[in-house]
Amino acid sequence: MAAAARLLILPLVLLLCSTVQHVSADASLKIAIVNQVHFHLEVVAGAMHVLKPLTSGTVTVFLPAKVLKTNWYGFRNWLADKEGFEWKDSKDYDGTTTYDLVLFISPEYHTSWVAQITEQMKPKVALYYVHNGHIPDADFSKLKALSPKFPLLTLSPHVAKNISARAAPMEPQWLLPIFPYAPASVCSLADVQVIGRLWGKVSDGNGSG
């Protein structure tokens, strides 16, 4: 898992090195993870695991109050022993703190808000995930305009392929950060089948992540 994490970190390091100037070897990059919705939390956890090695400083994680105050899906329990992070309500961003790197986990939701936060955070590198290839054209255009220098990210190759025509001339990339969570007991195939029935559907290959 550590080797996989390093492979995921490498492209981000290259992006930062090509963009952030005059950063000394012991400098602390200011990194934020933004997820203003109460889902995609497994992606947030993976991003936390992958991005923390990039900085000796604290990584700020913006999440909605629904997640932070109610421990939604037990999310805070998963990460109770994780150090080097600070939790903030996504609505409580002060509008002035800036960051070197910001990863937007669910930017296709409330794209106007994401555009406003991007302008205020002034990240040297901003990366945006696209979860669904069928995101409406208006929202997709906003995200594309926010990322003129760096590719849009997806969680899977089929979504990257699905949005490639709209993302041109920048080729979208897929990147799946994984948090190595160790459950108390090993899941069985029956557990997976139950989860599938609860969700009620599986990816149909048409661009859903």
C-alpha cells in the first residue's frame, strides 16, 4: 500500500514542483481537501492518506457539518488516530486563507460555490475530480475553466474516457487514492452482495464513477 501511495503522490509532486517557486526543502506546503457534500467520504480518506506525506504541516479538511458533527457513517472513527489534520466546516472557510494545493473531491456539486472558493483560496495547484461523465455541460464548462493548466481527474479510466471529448485539449487523468483501512473483521463475499443490493445498482459503464 505504501508503494501504491507513492505512485499516486508522484504526479502531484511534479505538479507542485513545476508551479510552486522558491520553496525550500523544509518548507511546509499548505494543503486543503474540500468536500462540501456528505458523501464520497472514502475518496476524502484516500486523499488524506496520499496528500499528507507531501507536507510537514497540517492538512486542512473541509467537510459539511453533517459529517463533522454527527460522525456521518462513522467517518471520524475511521480516522481517529490520524495526526496532522485539522477539520473545518466547509461553510466556515474564512475567505482569506490561501493554499499551495487544494483538492476538490466533489466539485460538480455546487460548481458556483466551488468557483468562488477557488478564487478566494488562490491555490497554486487546484485539482478537481469529476465523478460522473454525464455531468451537465454548464457545470462541466465551469470546472474546465477553473483548471486551464492541469487535467481534470476521475476515479476510473472509463469516466476519463467518457469526458475526454469535452475536456479537450487537456486529456483527463484517472487517480484513485486509497486509505488502507483495516476492519475489525474481514468482509466476505456475502457482505459485498448485501452492499450491492443496498445500493440497488452497479456502474453501467456509461460514465458513472
